Amino acid sequence: MNNQEILIELKNLTKKFGHFYAVKSVSLEIKRGEIVGFLGPNGAGKTTTMKMIANLLTPNAGEIWIRSNGEIQKLTRKNRDVLLDNIGFLIEIPAFYGKVTPKEILKYFAKLKGYPRQKLNERIDTVLKMVGLLEWKDKKIGTFSKGMKQKIGIVSAIIHDPDIIILDEPQTGLDPTARKEVRDFILNLKKMGKTVFLSSHLLYEISEVADRIAIIHHGQLIAFDTLDNLEERAKKSVIHFELLNPPNNYIDEFIEKLKKIIIPLTGIAEEQSWIKFDNDTKIFQVFFNGNPKNQTEILKILLNKGYEILEFSVPKAGLLENLFIELTRTNKTGGDFK
Amino acid sequence: MTLESEQIKTDIIEIENKKFGLKRDISQIINTINFESRRFFKNFILIILIFLGIFIISLIVQELQYAQDVPLPNDPIEYINSYLGMFGFMVILSAAGFAGSIIAEDFHRQTGNLIFPKISKFKLLIGRLISRYSFNAICVSFYYILIGSITFIKYEEIPIELWGSMGWAFLYTFMIFTFITFMSSIMKSTAISIIVSVLFLLIVFNMISSILLFTGVRIEPLYILTYYEGIIRYSMAMPKPRYTEINIPTGPSGDNGEMQTTTFLQWITPSEIVAFIGMLIYSILFITLAYFLYRRRQSKNV
């Protein structure tokens, strides 16, 4: 199996609604076995792009190429059944017919995709086991929680055992535990040799699983690279730290005090620097140049000043967030980007 | 043989086993029919019970009449007709129950996001039409079997015309079914499509019919869908002429003291050939429109 083999290639893909460009000349390729994160704020064009791959929307311009049976072919009306059989889709939040059971709906979907009948029951059990819902297979989906429905949505995308899985915002609306389960599931898919194209507006969810990240904004692809390379491009980052006894009453004064000792070590001009405090998580954030040396200096000074530090880290999402802000600086509206 | 070539061989075998083209289309339609049949089985039972209930009520009314010394009609067709008084309403009710959600539900509940990447809208619609209309037709057959049975008990024969009437009932049900399918393609939700369809079929069309009657329009109201219901009853004994004349006083009396009256035509039923062509044209028109609206809706919303 060749890991450099391209499974999906988008060439100048464009979709217009009236005069509005939902997707403008997007080109990217997805290679076998990798997880490609498709990142962008709400309304950036992620779902539209995925719907074009699913043949639910017709592009105004551009081409979609998909590998099937060893050969990469341009998606057309004639060959769409053959090509799309190799892909499993989860588009937006899945909704189900409430009165059916997971077993019934998965059986129907698998049959639609031509999965061998004799292996159907075994396959349904396998995929439900993967998401911990095996004992729920004969219960009505109408009684399921949102997270359970989301899991059924994800397994409905993989029930016919496709090589490529396209997941559109699979973690939206889920609680942290369910989000982690979905994240682990996506990583498991990679281990199974599947290729995943995953969209989200949640930076953290993408940065934790993706090998390469494509950033889309206002319908245009503004970056597409590995996380390491994107970090390199960002060159700036955010330190997260938590104190054992954070001051609760005079936080503004405390931040001013921190600024005096930390900002000279951030490697960033004073007017661009900032320190924030999140009241909910009790975490301080320090914007710095991303250099590990500066990171160490900041830690040292905090310890020298006698602060008791519980946690001190640089989350990957922070780097990505900075890059995104930098890349979209010319656009005043950043959208709902978390 | 290397692992890689074995993998390729396995892939090829799997692809060979998969159906493509027409075979695949038929297979997907059959799978949809099976899935939809399972999904709508409870609705089917409910509608069967409603039909049974209406039959029992009609039977009780008939028996009460005979208990009061009203004689049994000599002609079994007349007896059969007494059970078809509410049939138009029953058809509308059952068709709304089966077809009201046929298109609207995937947009209203967003289930389309899950299903449309797996099957084309055309095949999904065909599969749903077949399964749900089959249920509807079985309900109609069930009602006719009940009528046939009671007629046999009473008259020791079942007039052949009853089965002709059942054929018309199938066609009329199909036309109403396609009309509701069309409404389902333009309405936002299942509930709205059912309510609006029933309003149109039970009230709006009847209002139009009444207005036209009293405005003196004499042409046959072939543009009113519920008018075609008449063929179900009157195909068994076609009236001649197919309309009744109603004389209604419309002005002051003249010199001779007589009231001025105007004659209005009330159409009872279309002729058999007109009913057949009319219902067929409407059915095709509604299905075609519903499909194109469905496709258009796909490109906008899902």
C-alpha cells in the first residue's frame, strides 16, 4: 500500500450561490492513510466543500478526483456510484428516523452500498462495539442522547467499510467526554488504515488528530500543511499556566504585575503582547514568540518569583489559533472560531 | 504472491460482487421498499384499524335501519354504495398518513444529511412511493374485501362491478397520494404538508366546486381532484346524464306570478375514459413536479 497515493484531489473547486462564493477555487489532495483536518469558522465553506465531494451539490467550476479500484478518476454523474462507494460520509449533525433501531438503519445503509449480505450482522456488531453501543442495537434511536446519535452517525459512515471517511463537524454539540471518545475513534480509524477528511471549527479537536491541516476562510483555502510546518509559520504561540493559589479578588492588578515581569521575556513587542486570565478554567495565557528558550525563561522567572505552578504548557491549538488570526488579519470578520 | 497483490485481488473480487448500473438501482429501490415497509408498518396497522372502524360503524347504521323495517335494497350495488359514502374521506386520510412525510421529513428533521449521500433522490422517492402506496392500496383492498364479504352474506353474490370500482379506487387513491407527495415536496414539514393537503382536498376543492355551481359554469369540473371520486361509486351504475339539474329561484315573480328560476348543473361523475385519462395525467404531473422540486430542494438545502 502506497502512503503517498492520492485518494482525493480537489482541483480549483468553486461553488457560488447567486453572486456569493461559498467556495472559491479550493485545491487540495488527501493521501492514503492520513487524517486531514479541514479548519475554518462557521460559514467558511467547509460543509459546502464536503457536500460537493458527496455529490449533494454540483460545483460551478473545478474538479473532484477520487481513487477507486486502484485508479484515480474524475467524479462524474456516470461513475459517482462506483467512486462514492469508497467513501463514508457524515454531513453535519446526523438526524435519524426516531422509530428505527441502529441495527435496522445500519443494515439499510450497508445494503444500499452493496455490503455483502452474509457479513452484514457481523459488521453491524463490529462497528457498534467500536463505539460502545452494541447493547443498544435493538433500541429505538429516538430514545438516544445526542452523543449516542452522533456515534451512530459516525458508524453509519463506516458501515460499508470504505477506505475514505469524510466527517463534517463530528464533535459539534458534544460534551468533553464524548468529544474525546470521537477523537479516539478517529485515531483508531487511522490505525485501521483509513483515510479521514475531518472538518471542524474547533481548533483543538483538529490539532489533536490531524496529520495535515487545511484552513479555509471566506471560501478560500488560506493554508494547507502539516501541523509542524504551520507552527513554524506561526512562530508565535500561547503559554497556558495555572497557579496553585490564583488571586480571585484583584486579578487585574495581578495581571499588570505579571506583565511587568513576563512581557520582556516573550520576544514580542510590548504593544503586541498580552496576558489573559480565564475565570472559568483559572488558566493564565501568555502570548509569546513560540521559541522554547523564551518559554523556559518565562517558567524560570515565575518560579523564581515564588509562584506555585500547577501546570505550564503550550497547547497546539494555541499555535494554530495565532496562525489563523495572522492569516485572516486582512479579513475583519473572523467568524465563530474557538 | 505478495501481500499487496493479494489485497488487490480481494478488492477486485469485492467490486465484482457489487452491483452497478440498473442492477444496483433495482437493488437500492428494493432495499428502500423493505426499509420503508418496516418503518411504516405501525401506521399501516393503524389505518387498517380506522378502515375497519368505519366499516363497522357503517354496518351498524345499516343494521339499525333494517331493524326499523327499512328493507334491504334489491340491487346489491345500491347496498355497496351505502358503504362508500365516506370512502373519499378515507382515501384522503390514509394517503395523508402515508405520503405526507414522503419528502418533507428529510428536510424538516434533517435526516437527508444522512441518507442522501447513500442513495439518489430519484431512487429513494421511487422506493418510498412503491412501499407506501402499496400499504395504502392494501388498506383500500381490505375495505373492499369487507364490503364484498358483507354483500355476499346479504345477497349470496358479489357483483363483478365491485372489483371494477376497486380498480377505480386504486387509481383515485394514487392520484390523491401523488398530490400529497407534491405538497410534501413544497412544504417545510410533515405536519404542514398533511394539514394543507387535507384542507385543499376536503375544503378548498369543495368550496371551488360550490362557487362554480352557483356562478352558472356548465363545464365539467375536471380541474377539481375530488370530482374524480364519483367514478368509484358511479362506475357500478353510470347515471345518464352524469349531472343533475338544480332549479333555484333567482328573481322576483313576473306578470304571470311565476318565480324566475335558474337551472344550475351539478356534475356527479366523470365518464370512465375521461376519469382514467384525467387521473393518470394528474398523477404523472404531480409525481414529476414533486421530483423536480425535490431535486431543486436538494441543491439548495442539503
